[in-house]
Amino acid sequence: MYKTGRLIGKGGEGAVYDIADHPDLVLKKYNEPLSGGKVDKLNQLLLLNSPAIQAFAALPTDLVKDDTGAVCGFAMKKLSGYVPLHSVFSPMDRKKMFPDKGYNFLAHIARNLAIAFHKLHQAGLVVGDVNEGNILINASGYICFIDCDSFQVARPDGGYYFCEVGVPRYTPPELLTAGTFETAVRTTNTDCFSMAVLIFQLLFLGRHPYAGKNATANDIDEETAIKSREFAYSLTRKRKKLHPPNDSFDIANLPDKVIELFHQAFQEAVRPTAQDWIQALDELIKEMKTCGLTSLHSYPGRMDNCPWCTFRKNRGIMYFLDDSYLQAGNALRDIDSFVNGFRVEKLELSPWVDKNAGILLPPVVVEAELRTVKYYLNGACFATVLAGLLLMLAHPVCILAAFAGPYLLWQYSGWRKLLIEASEKVTTESRRLHERIKILSNEYYQPGDLDAYRRETNKLEHSVNNFRNLPQFAEKKRREMEEQVYNEQLNYYLACFKIEHNVIPAIGEVKKAALLQHGIIHAADISKLQVLKVPGIGPKNYQVLLAWQRQIAQGFIYIPDKQKLDEGIARVNQEVQAAKANLEQKIRSEYQNINFAKNTILNKCIIVEKQLNELSLKAREADQKVLAYNKLAYEFFY
């Protein structure tokens, strides 16, 4: 039994949630009841699952049932730190998610992708619905497939649990011409076409092998090009209809074996296997060079010069974004020298030492009245005892009276009361003084202003940390500004592709009209669907539209607008300078408050220490009096 937690995301089939008490798992819950065939397929995927497969695919690890006992979803491993594969196609996304990764990282991902396909095929699994959205990667370049319930799986009776969905731009020509995915038998060979498209996109920075400049008067979209095997980058095809787009990476830069495999994958019926790609990509990675200007600029070993520097120099195109073209200016100087002048020394209160501990006190002089009482009482007692002894021969009762007389004289005379009252008085005073010492001692070690001092210290430390982090703050603002400039250009490019003039799978005229009615006119507007609800456009259609938007965006080439970037940098510098000045003033004020609080505490401690010393002397004197009066009482009795 699983308890769902935070909603992670929604798709056409269902939603994915965190699972309470299982931080390493997530739960996919379907929107609609499952057919018997779908449940059988999930059970078969459970049987095929293994630790080796889990390294490359998030297959179901357990089936989940609802209150009626019907299967409604499944649990699978949670992929923390992973992002969709298409994140590395965009230079801005690459910079945000993998800022230290260059072209060699893309080749590394391509190799790991081939390894993942190889392992899945070895296990008898066919991916089927291959696209850049259901493959995730992490910072180490590891690959993991999601949406694995769409895999094609062999049935025990020899048939198949089909993969009933697919994305046309990753689908081989023989399946496109079949017209439906629901009964199409996928093979490792069909998977290898899709894999080759993804490898091509990785090595060509998001470009699609069947998208390019049209040399004919007829419209040739990607699906049409795939069906006719019109590989735009082909070096062997004569009378090509499609040619590589402007400012694209030249396929001739790659090793001969890689070029050969691309031609085989996109122009022939039998494609290279995943193992073929592993070997070829190993060769590419092994021979890779690194540019002397930046580590982001790695490139194939057969090239004499860095292509990315060439693109930047000749065309202003930056396929790998670093910070060399952004000047932060001198907005932040002497950060450390300023804050070092406001170090807060630890407030240490020295233990209180009783300065009167070694002083010898003069003997206590008991009140004269009590001393006189003692003498009178002693004399009376002596006289009483003597009288009793003289009379003892006359009557035995006199003997008892002689000894009881002194006791009765002490017990019922006013002398005893006088002594008790005097003893209680000095005892009470002693207790009062010791209690006062205890209270003052607490005040000494925990002065009332100590909490305020600590609060001010914490505030100053927070302000100093913010001041030290100003370079990171400036970097964050600069990146946000740069991303804004990038997105403005990208959105301008996307706005050129109107929805009504483009063929989008599963989006017919009725749905296009609904989109237009709600202001979704071109590719850039699709992002509005994150918050805007359009009747007839559900989660599945939204995913299709997002995929189309990503497809269009892959044709975008970023040429930094130097004027806008310079203006943005100036604004960032002004904002940082304002933040710096505000923090400087705040730090000075807080430092002053701390010193005031510190001096107040220390001055109070001096006063309390003086009071403690005075009280300790009085307390010792009171204690000595208590001892003296107790001794006097003892002498009275005995």
C-alpha cells in the first residue's frame, strides 16, 4: 500500500507522484481504468525487470491497486538529478544545467545512449516510442528511459504487447507508411533508426537529419523527408532535395566510421546496431581535441581548427555559451577588505571570583543583652541546684526540684524567647543574602541584554554573508539578464511559425481553431498553456504541442545581441552597486548596535560584580553570626 505525496508531473495517460516513506520511488497513476491487456503487459515488464535493466530504464517495480483491488498504476525508481535529453540541444539550457560541459559531453551522452539501447535489446525489450522527451540524462551523462510501460514486450504466447504510440520525427519510414502504431511490430532495427536520429541531434546540436534547406518548389516536411529517405546531410545522394541548414556543423568533420553509420541509418533499410554505434563513438571521443581558449570547445580530432570559435568569429554564433563575451565590470571590488573590518569578537564573560573568600573576619560580638541573660541564667541555675542539694536530706522531692528548676527557668522565662528571636533574625538575613547572591550570579552570566546582542550578531553575520555573496548575486542577475535576451530572440523566432500554417500531429483544424480563439497563435504562445485552459486541449495534446515547439526551436540559432547585453550588464551593475551600498550602510549600523549592546552588557557585569562582592562579605558575616548564636544557644542549654 502506497501513500502518494507531491505531484511531480502530468501526462496524457496519468500523473506521477512522490511516494511517502519511499524517497527512492515514484508512483504513476493512470487517468483511466486499465484494460486486461495493459495489466498483463505491466506484469510482463515486472518479470523482465532486473538490476541491469534498472540502470537504463525506470521499469515498474511494483503494481499499485485502488480500493477495489484493480490495478491503477505502478511504482518505479525515482530519478533525482536527471533532466530530459532535449535539454542539451539548446545552448542556453546546456549552460544552465551543465555549465562546464562541452561538445565531448554530447558525444559521451550519445555513446551512453547506444549502450542503453544495447542493454535493452539484449533483454528482449523494444523501446518503440523513442523521443527526446522520454529519455533523461544527468550531469555524468548517464541515460535512463521513462514511460517504459509503452515499450513493446513479447507475450508468452508468441505475440506482442504493442507500443501503440510514437513521434513521427523519430519513426522509421516503414512504420510511417503503415499508418498506425497500434498493431505495428517494432524491432531492434526500427529502434536503431530512432536511436540514430537522437545521436545525430546530439552531435549536430539539436538539428534533425531530415530537416534542411529545400532545393525544390514543393513543401518537404520531416515526415515526408523520412519516408523518402531524404537525408539532408548526405554526402552520397545525388540530386538532393534537402541540404544542410545554414550555419550547421559539417558532417565531414566527423570520423569516417561515424559518417558511414549515419548514411546507413538514414538511407538504408538495415541500420547499424547499438553496438556498432558504441564502437564508432568510442573512436570519436578518443580522438577529440580541446580548444586552447575554452574547455567547452572540444571538437573532432580530424579538424585543424576549433569550429565553435570559427562560428563565433565569422558569424557571431555561440553554440557553447561561456562568460567570455559578458563583462561584469568593476561593480564589486574590495569585498573582503570591507567586511574584514567588521569582525565580531566573541563575547566572553569571565567567571565571577569572590574577592572576599580569603579575608579573615573579626569575631562576632553577641548582643550585650543576650550575654547578660547568659550570666544571670547561669547564676540562677547554680543557686537553684545548690538549694536543692541542701534540702535533699529533708525530702526526696527536693532533689527533683533542684534539677528541674533550671530547665523550667530556661523553658518558661523570657530569656529563651529572646535568644530564639535573635537566632532566627540572623538566620533569615543569611538566607536572604545567599538568595540575592544566586539571583545576581544568574544576572552576571545571563545578562538581560545578551539575547539582543545575539540577535544583532546574527543579523550582522547574515548581512556580511550577503555582502560576501554579492559576486554570486551579480552572477545570478547577469545570467537572468542573458537568459532574458536569449528568450526574446527565441520567442521572436518561434513567433514566425503560426499554428494554422503548420502540420502538427493530432492537432486538427477544430483544435487549431480553439487554440487561435484563446490567443495561442504561434509556437511561442504554446508556453501559455501551462496556465491557460483551452477546451479540447488535454494533457496529451499539450505534450504534442510542446514537442512541436521543441522541434521548431531546434532550428533557432543564437547570435548574441551585444548592444542589449551591454545595456543589461550596465543595469545589473547598477543594481549590484545599489545592493552593495545598502549592505554597507546596514553592516555599519548593525556593527554599531552590537558594540553598544556589548558595552552595555560589560558595564552591567561590572556593576553586578561589585554588588556580588559586597553581598558575599555581608553573607559571610551573617553566616558567622548564625554560628555564634547557635553556639550561645547550646551553651544556654548545656
